[in-house]
Amino acid sequence: MEKVKELLQLDKEAEDTVSRLTIHPHRVGYERSFYNDFGLRGIRVDKVEPGFVSCTFKVPPRLTDKNGNLATGAIANIVDEVGGSAVFVIGVPMKVSVDMSISFLGTAKLGDELEITSKALGERGGYAGTLVHIRNKATGELIAEGRHSLYGNESSKLLFGNQSSKL
């Protein structure tokens, strides 16, 4: 346990950097959160068609691990967000993730430009499935493949509570 605590401990420089962050509260359902801004800032949407989204993203320092690779958590966030966008419908509450399976097949380094595509696989009732590919744009190497299941029922108070009336 002590080794874990030591590993998670910030050094003085990192502690100073974190203490200078300004995190403003946001209105849920109306504004982006710090989390989404941190994980997705810099992503460029190149193409949107029904059931398909294509994006470009340059790996920034904030999302790399100690080896300079795009962190696996950042990849999972990209699969979640870009995967969900392929089945998003304007005016209907966003579906929620119920399952993700990600195959990590390669690594992306700091500064690599990535091509991210998400394709809707189908929908049945409130369930939807998407397939997300993350590739190195220069080499074509497949970095990760994510299979993403989502669920949403706009009339469900369990999932959306009073949020649906605010949209």
C-alpha cells in the first residue's frame, strides 16, 4: 500500500502546477465539464454522416504516460466520446455507455496525428452499438479498436431524471 501511495504522490513541481489550475463549476447538461475539456481539447471533427463520425487528433503532452505514449485511459475516453457521437441524435438525451471493450494494438507517441472513426453498428430498442478505430494517420497503424454499447430511453426517468425537460 505504501508503494502505491508513493507512486501516486505528486512531486513539488506537479503539486504547484495542480494548485494553479482554475476549475470553474459548470451547469450540467449545458456546458462542457473540465473532464471533457481536458480529454478532448484539440480533437477536430472532419466528417459527420448518419451513423459515422471521423476525427483527427494530435497527441498532446497532457494525455501521455511516463513513456510518452498516449495513455490507455485517454484512449478509453476517446472510444467513449467519439463512439457515442456516432449514435447521437439532436434533441434526444445522450445515450449512456453500458459496455466498452478495447483492444490496444499499438502505441501513439506525443505529437502523433491520429485518425479516429466511429461507425454505428446498429440499434435495437434503446440499445446501440458502435465500432471505433484509432489509427496513426501517417503510418496507418491501428492503435486501438473499441466496441462500444450504449443505452438510452428518452422517456426513462431512471436514466435522465428531470434533465430531459431541460433539453
